[in-house]
Amino acid sequence: MIEYQLYALYRQVFEKGKQAVKDQKMLIKGKEIPLIFEEHTSGWNLYVVSPFSKKKIIIKEDGKLIHL
């Protein structure tokens, strides 16, 4: 479920630019989780940190999901 929400926000970045996700939050099990947009030399990442497991779920600019 988190992956689908993150992918929908990823699509917004492509359609409207990175400002489309600025200050966005995801609602997961009743908790608002801040969305983090991070630019780097090889592209960008969009990710959230689970308040339950403290793990990151990242979607890269190429659409690949990474669970850390």
C-alpha cells in the first residue's frame, strides 16, 4: 500500500515538477508521515521513513523501489 501511494506521488513529480510534492505527507495507519524529496548528482529520490519499523521506502527517478 505504501508503495502505491509513493508511486502516485512519484508520478506527480514527473507531471508537475518537484514542487508538487513539497510539504506532502502520507497517511499510514492513522499517522501522517512526511514525504522527503532529495536531489543528488545522479538524479533524485522520493522517500518516507516508516514510524513503525524506522526503515526507508525509496522510489528513485527511474521508478525503482528500494527498501532499506
